[in-house]
Amino acid sequence: MTSDNPHRWSDRTAWAGRLNAPLRAFLRTETGGARVVLVAAVVALLWANLHMSSYESLWSTSLTVQLGDWPVSHDLRTWINSGLMTFFFLVAGLELRREFDIGELRERRRLALPMLAGLGGMLLPILIYLAFNAGHTTAAGWGAVMATDTALALGALAVFGPRFSDRLRGFLLTVSVIDDLVAIAVLAIAYPEHPSSTALIVAAGIFGLVLLVRAGGVRFGPVYALLGVAAWVAVSESGVDPVVVGLVMGLLTYAYAPGRTELQRASDQFRLFREQPTPQLARSAQAGLASALSPNERLQNIYHPWASYVVVPLFALANVGIVIDGDLLARAVTSSVTLGIVAAYVIGKPAGIVATSWLVARLSGNRFRPPVGWLAVAGVGTVSGIGFTVALLIATHALHGPALEEAKLGILVATIGASVITWLVFRAAARLSPVRRARALLGVAEGIVDLMLPVDPERDHMRGPREAPVTVVEYGDFECPYCGQAEPVVRELLADFANIRYVWRHLPLTDVHPHAQLAAEAAEAASEQGAFWEMHDLLLVHQDALNPTDLLGYAERLGLDLDRFREHMVEREAVDRIAEDVDSADLSGVTGTPTFFINGRRHHGAYDITALSAAVKAAFASAKLRPEYRRDPGRRHEGGPAS
């Protein structure tokens, strides 16, 4: 693999061991999409103010789809708002399900606080909006101040927030998706148009059929696509906004890490194709590779870029266009709708999220507490004031005429205001001392430990200080080319950070690397003579020469006792030791190499020096908050991975 390959530092060998839809990949798509959304919003405003008649003429164009004798007819704006936006909420549902199955929320107790914080961040804005609009027909627009625009909020956090806290981004993601979930339920219940109970019963029956098909183990995508389209049509005819179909279908889609059995099957099918490259075996290999991944990951891979870069920008283009003139500005200054929306989002959102989080932590005796520090909770609150997409969607259902224009202006002003306040919050954090900043942003909550078997200094192969506060564990395979690429990065990491320890654990992938097991046994034979790391380095440098003769030559080069080395290899004395490492990898959900853990937390994404250094810096920041570190900053963490 050459150095100009953009995937060089994120690939793994054939047992692709990454968890489904890593948060970092999700954030990259969201932040990139946020820029496109902003451009689309600006274009919509310019277009509407330059030529409003052409703007409205395009989005009012009628489009009809004929299903036999049953026509489904909407204008172009409605097809975008209720049709394409279904895919946006499908992605939101998929991501929440992923977090629930294999992410932070797999520990159910971690769901309580962000769920309640999300609810508090909706209730207070609603009360503020109703306080401005009590007794007026515009009170019906209360639903427009509930939700957070996940894409823009994550984009703003990436620009303004700290760059070392995945916990912070995960907390925002959970709060905002729960916001969206409740907001769509409100949209379906509170703002139906010409409700039809018959169509709703049909839709419920279709969802029941989806559950039966899923329970039957059917994995054929077109079946679910057909049922999803049928459910969308039924819900649309019921008068309820059919975007709810996307959210429900996403929440019903399981997420799980690929298992060894599935990966082994896929590898066998690919090997058959390699030996006999026929179209039939190609289809079989392709199907085997796809089936090794969870449906959740496959659907996110398909729809997430489309939702971020096409659907949401089109929605902004179709809905943001309003004529901003003196008349609108004069009305907005005294408009209960505009003022209510701005106050609800800029004041109500952060106050509701922070106050609810504090109350939950206080009343539970800190048993339920935020995964981040309190200043970070405030930052999540302020950035959650970016309502944009869902706010516009609900506003178009709840308000009409001048009130809708005033609401759109309020949503735009709130988006800008929330972004500015978020910038101020994190600028204030940047002025704190390193320890105080770490506490303010990271807090003291324990993170999830992904490494199931703690590091044992008496057993594990270790480089660096024995009691270092940060531990990097790599599961590796001496024949894996990606492990070879990672080795110089690890060396640079150890050179840059003197106070970390590095641990190697064996994971020989014998189905794709026939010499990996023998190489691991050679490393252990060298370890018996105190030369593990010297042999480790030689094996990774000479990955294409791992035959028994080669291994014996390396032992001779290192000056080892060849008789002892040969006897160790012949008797296969290291088999049990290596099997223990493989078992620990299984327990930790590792199925590919290289896989890194930093202070017990699995590292996702790239393993270049920039990515690993950022993860190590975050681990150091967390380590500074541990009581033993604060009592003696010179003391280094001893024992297994830190929480």
C-alpha cells in the first residue's frame, strides 16, 4: 500500500474490526454537510430577496406519482419536506439505535441523564414561547422551539468546541437525537392534517408486518424498502407527516459489531472466488462481505452522505427563502413569534439542559451525572439552540402567512445567536488553566471501558514507564501489513510522549495470514530469553519473510540461544499464552488488526500520528482529574486501564 492512499491509516486487515458507524466518521459527514446547508440557506435568502416569484413558483410546482388508480400528489416543497426528509430522520434513527446497541447508551443507566436533559431542553423553551404567545393563535407554533438541528449543532461544535472530547460530541448527539425523536412524535400527533383513522390502522399493520419480517430473520433489503414505502404512503394519507416512518424504521434496525463467524464465512467465500473467479462466486463473496456487517451500518453507509449533502441542503433551499425587508424587520422587533423563538432557543435551551442535568445529578446523589464537565454541559446547551431544520419543518406545519415569515426569521436569528454564545463559552474554557479546563470540559464521570482484560504488568509485553498515566494497547498480527504501517507511528508516539506505556497483544489472523501464528510463537520464544521487543521489531520489518528458516535466522541475529529457541518453537510452548490474548480480544469485541485501546477505551478511525496523539492528549487530560494524580502530579497511574 502506498503512502498516497487516503485510507492508509484507517484500514485493517481482512477481519474488519471496527464498530459500526464510528462516531468520528459520523461527525466528519455531519460537519461537512453543515457547510453545504449553510450555503444552501444563504442561496435561498438571496434568491427569495432577488426574485421571490420565481422562488415560490418552483417550490409550488405540483408533482404526482400514480400508483394504479391511486394518485399521490404534492407540491415540490412538500415532497422535500415530507418525502426526502424521511431519509434524514432514518439516519437519525439509525444513529440513535447504534448508540443504544453498541455505543455509549449500551449501558442503559447512561441514557437517563441525556434523555431527561433533552426533555428539559424542550419543556423550558416551550414554556418561554407560550409565555410570549399566550392567548394568541400563534401559540400553536410551540412545537417549533423543541428540537435541535443535529447536523448544524455538530458542525458548530467541531468549529467552536474542544478538539479532544468525543464524550462531549456523544453527549450532544444523544441529547439532540432524543430532541428529534420527541419533536417528530409531536409533529405526528399535534399537527396532523385531515386525520384518517383508517390509513393510520393500515400504517400500524404495515409496521407490525415489519416486526414479523425482522423477527423471522429476513435480511433482504428490498423487502424492508417495499414495506417502508407502503408505510410512508399510508401515513401520508392519514394526515400525519410521514417523516415519522424514517425515524421508526431507523430505530428498528439493529446495530452490532461483526462477529468472527460471519467474518470467517466472508473470508472463505472470498478465498473461493480468488481460486475460481466466476460471476457466481463473485456474487457470493459480495453477499458474504455485506452480510458480515449489521444492517444499521450498511444503511448508514448508503444514506448518511445523501441525507447530509443532498436532503438537508435541499430542505434549506426550499424553506429558508423569505423576503427580509423593512416591514418584516419592523414586525419582528415586536413579534411575539420572533421574540418567543429567539428567547426559547438562545435562553431556554441552555437553561433547560443545564438545570435538568444538575437536578438529575443532585437528586440521584451523582449516580447519574453528565459524561462531561459542567462547562461542557453549558456548551451543549448553547449549541442545542440551533434548531434550524426541524424547527423550520414544524413551523411550516404550525404557522402560516406573516407568522410563518416571522418564525423563519426568529429561527435564523436564534441559529446565529446560539452559535455566537457557543463560541464565547468555549473561548472562556480555553482561558482556564489546563487542569481546570480538563475538569470543566471532561468532568469526573467514568467512561465505558472497552478493554475487558486489564493490563497486567507482570504478564503483558510493555514498553514505557510501568506506572505511566496513559496506556496504549495494540492487538496486532506480525504478518498484517497495516500493523507494519502502524509500527513507526507507535514509535513516534513513544518518542513524543515520554510518560505513556505501550502494550502489544497477539491476534494472529491465521485464515488470511498463514505465518502469523508461527511469528507470534517466535516472539514469545525470544521473550523467554528477554528479547521480545527486539524480535517484535524484526518481525514487523520483515513481514514477507516469516518462514521457520527466517525466524531461526532472526534469533541468530539477536544472539539468542538457538537450541532453547528451537526447542521452544518445536514444543509450541507459547500456544496457550497467545490463545489467552486471542480470548481477551474476543471479550473486547476485537476482530481486526491493528486495534488500539487507550486507557481502556477503544480508539476508532485513523491510527496516524495526528489521530493517536489527539487521543493520548485526551487521555492525559482525563488522567489529571483522577484523585491520585491531583494529590501527586508526578505519580503515574499503576495497574490496568483507567476509566
